[in-house]
Amino acid sequence: MWDYTDKVKEHFLNPRNVGEITDADAVGEVGSLACGDALKLFIKLDEQKERIVDAKFQTFGCGSAIASSSALTEMVKGMTLDEAMAVTNQEIADFLGGLPEEKMHCSVMGQEALEVAIAKFRGVAAPKHDHSHDHVETEGEVVCKCFGLTDVFLKKVILSNKLHTAEQVTHFTKAGGACGGCIPKIKELIAEVMGEEKKAAQEKPAKLTNLRKMQLIQETLENEVRPQLWADGGDLELIDIDGNNVQVAFRKACAGCASSGYTAKFVEQKLRELVSSDINVQEVQG
Amino acid sequence: MKEIYLDNNATTKVDERVFEEMRPYFCELYGNPSSMHFFGGQVQKKVDEARGRVAALLGALPDEIVFTACGTESDNSAIRSALEVFPEKRHVVTSRVEHPAVLTQCRNLTKRGYRVTELNVDGEGRLDLKELEAAVDEDTAIVSLMYANNETGVVFPIEEAARIVKAKGALFHTDAVQAVGKIPLNMAESSIDMLSLSGHKLHAPKGVGVLYVRRGTPFRPMLVGGHQERGRRAGTENTGSIIAMGKACELAHLHMDEESGRVRQMRDRLERELTALIPNTRINGGGAERLPNTLSIAMEFVEGEGILLLLSEKGICASSGSACTSGSLEPSHVLRAMGVPFTCAHGSIRFSLSRFTTDAEIDAVIKELPPIIKRLRDMSPFGREFLSKQ
């Protein structure tokens, strides 16, 4: 059973703002029956067409999809369109006291519907694939054909939620969750987003304290190295860090693998690139 | 809140008579059946008795019964054994609707260079025996087909399938986890080589299973070590659970008529009334022969998890073939293989009854489910044109 917060349960059992607004100023529709969840969001604006005075929804989907829709409509009432455009999926999840990671796509769906509605009202393109019932112009190239998701949309979700594995991208957007054909492309997008972020942040500081270096080594192994090993059924464990010497033990498919020497080189290369150029990696049994 | 438990294909209540039977074998009669002393010997006798009881339910011989830790272990051992017995054969046949215990193993085999044929099913979940016959060739080591489907209850014509497979020289295994105790089986007059069952699906505890291996069928163990189970499954016997399994099989034998009588009548009534009260439903596998205890009902324009959560609020425990409940993103592989239309694949709910189910519990579902579906349909953006006509 999903570990839903009391707030998710409460919004699922007593959803706010269910229904439609017949004279809505903006309507955003995302998802489909085939996808397993869908949300139709109705927005009514004030006379100046700036501030949201009412919001209603119709949702087909699981408990967290209904709760996220309810939360979204509560949050945006009273906001200006610019304020509403700035709402992130994380804020929707936070409003509900959090969502299980596998259900984060429900919060993304809410944020998307809002974006589509506002884009339609303003007559601009939305970064989301056009479902047959949705007549919004889209930008970008479709990456996940099963769920109709574009690279522009996926990169936005990867960046704003700081995702670093393909599995997380599936949890947040569903991309790659059906046939799995686009998973290599998703990994490329993650690498691309991370690379852009890295340039911006000017990582790899010139002088590291020992503590910071150890942290960076651990983070790099967790975020950059292990996900790649998992993809081939392997894994590693960090055994010790002694100055610039990093000892790792290979696990699962990597343990005893004929090319573990090559894998150790790969780990070393990553650590040299992202932490410090004088790092040595040593494989140990442990 | 008292639970209304209609998820017996997931797991069952341990029958109190079963629990009483196993109770002494933990703190008092804890001996090892392999020991030479009287204290182990008396446990050995009870394990033998349990073996006899399981054999009686299956119409098998006691030495054809191998106790395992679960249905999954039984399935895994059967298929692995066949591949070891016939190392030169590189082909396996199964179906698209198998339990993951079989299907995942078969799909992993493709990575090791095996050819795996997954037989299709029709819209009612039925197998095409001609497709089976065409699929099996001299390269086929084993065919593994489930006796009855856990999601829909659809029963495959396993005896006919086994005869076809045997005639072509391959081994035949069936995952009968859902069928045992619900429909009569008689291994004495069967062509099945190996058959899996699981304790917790028939009112024994979790953590015990059985693999039936016909006399004369070549077998290689998956677990090696001690001589237990005549060398076919090493490891000290899970004595309490094995003794429980024996009792559960004895009781299943006793209650078999009730399954096909009273349980079937309750299931049929539930199906009839829900179909009458809720518009736009379909019964998954409704046109096929089915287990007497299983009802898989698909409802258009709603999603299964919401239904289950609202049922759960009323104390009703059921399960769903929808994506959202399992953490996967697609409807169940069984419903997809059957080609259930996507308008209702996400809204499929399974009710599975047992001999402990009462008429009052069925009444509760008939009362609670229709308003839940109406409520979720009123909230859904789909099917509004159709609903406005209601």
C-alpha cells in the first residue's frame, strides 16, 4: 500500500473544487485514458484578466492524482497568472506534505495542466506534447513516444527537481515507464542538464578541504558512477578514503567481472574529472 | 473496522485448524526430522503424514511431493531443472499471462541465449492449443503454463496441453497455485510432469510451497546440500509450515464441493448484481471457464487505485489490475495480453472469495461499490457524453 500522507488522503477523500467552469477563461487538459491519468483544469479570471478568481478540475487517475488536482486548485486561487506560472510541481507535492517518489508524476501533471491552460490563454506554445484532445502548440522533439513527452519538457522537470537517474525521471514524468525504448535518450538528457548546471556552478573548486573532498567523492559515486553500474546489473561500495586514495569494492555483476579493471579506471576518471585530478582508485575485496 | 476480505488470490487467512495443527512444532516438538533420536523421529512422522495429505489432494504418490519455500521457488526449480536435464535444448514455451514467478524467469533466459515463445491469449484470456502445438519442437526443453490465472481466474485446458507437449517429447510444468483446492486435480490420470502449489493461497501460512514431480521425471535440484526431500531440495525442513500445509490440503479436499457450490454462487451473484447496478462494465474472462472464486470486473472511465482506496475506507479489501497500484505505469500484463480496451483496463478490480466469505460480505460490496464508481465517474473528464445519457 502507498505511504500517503494524511493530507493526501484527506484531499483524495474530500477533494476541493471538483467540476467545471462553463465560462472559463482558460482550460488546460493533459494526460489521456490510455496513459492512466488525465486532468482537465478550468480557470476563471477577474475582469482585468490578471488574477485567478476560481479554479475547478476533472481528474481521471489514482488517489494522488486526485489529491494533487485538488491541491493545485486551492493553491492557485487568488494568484496572478505570473504567480501561477511560477508554481512548481514540488510546491504542489509540498502542499500535500509530500508524495511517494513513484507518484511525483501526479504533481507534475498538475503543474503541466496549469502551464497549458495559461499558455493557451496567452496564445503561446507549451512545453508539452499535444494529445489528440489538446490543441496547444508544442515545442521540442518527442522523446517518450508511449506518453508523448518532449525533450524540452523532460529537461525542465529534470532541472527543476534535480533528477539524476532515469528511474527518477520515470517517477516524475512516466517517461520510459512503458516500453523503455527512450531510457538511453533520457540518460543523455540528464547528462546534458547536469553538464549545463555544472558549467553554471563552476564546480571543482581549486582547493578542497579533506571533509569537502570526502563528501564530493561520495556524491560523485552516488550520483554519477553507481547509476551507470546499475544499468549493467552491477554496483560498488565505497570502502575507505585515505587522502587521495579511494578504495572501492565491486558488487553484483561487477564483482569478479573480467573487465573490473576497466570499471575501476572509469570510476577513477569520473572522480578526477569531478572532484580532484590527483585521485587514485583502488579495487579491494571487502 | 472489521475487514471484508475479498483478496484471497493474493493471500488467505490461515485456517484455525491448520494453525492448531502446526502450533506444537515450534516451542515443544522442535526436533529436526533428520535426527536419529526419538525427538526428531516424531517430527519426521508428522512430515510424512503431511506429505501423504498433500499427495491425497493431488491424486499423487507421497514420494512425488517436494516441499519448498513458496510457489515461486517451485516454479523456478521446475524450469531450471528441465534446462539442466536437457542442456542441448535451447527453447522454452510459456504464455503471456503467466505469473511473474514464471514469466520473469523465462524473459531472463532470453538474455542467456534461450529462445522463449510466449503464447498469446484471446480476448477472453483463452489459450489456442493449435498455437501451442505449433510452438513446441525438438529443441523445446519445457513448456510452463499456468493452470488458472490469478487475475481473471481463467482456467487453461492443462490436461490437453500436457498431452500435446508430452507427445512432442518436452517436459510439462504447470503453476497451479490458484487452482489447487478450488478445482479437483488427479495426477494419477494426468500427463503433467511437474506442478507448483503455494501454502498461503489455501489457508496454510506463507513461506511454504510444494513442487509435485512425477515419478520417473528427471529432476535436478536448485538447492543442493543435505539429503532432505530425497535430494531434490536441500535445507532443513520448515516443519511447522509443512505440517500446516498437510492439514490445509486435507481441509481443501473436504471443502472442495463448497468451492464449486456455495463460493461459486456468491461470486455469480456478485457479478450479476454489480453488472446490473453499474453501467458500462465488462467481465474480464467472462466468456471463458473460470475459477469459482474469482471475479475481475472492468469499469470504464475510472482508475483502479481510487476505487480500491474508497473500498478500503469501507473495510473492503480487493485488488486491481491497474497500473497505479503496482507502481508500474501500464495496466497489468494479463489485461494487456487479452486486449482489454484501454477505456477500462485501468479500471479493473478483482474480487477473490474463499470458503470464509459470507453472503453479508457480498451484500456489502453490492451496496458500496456502485456509489463509489458513480462518484469517481462524476469526477472524471471522460465518458461525460455517455454518462449524461444515464
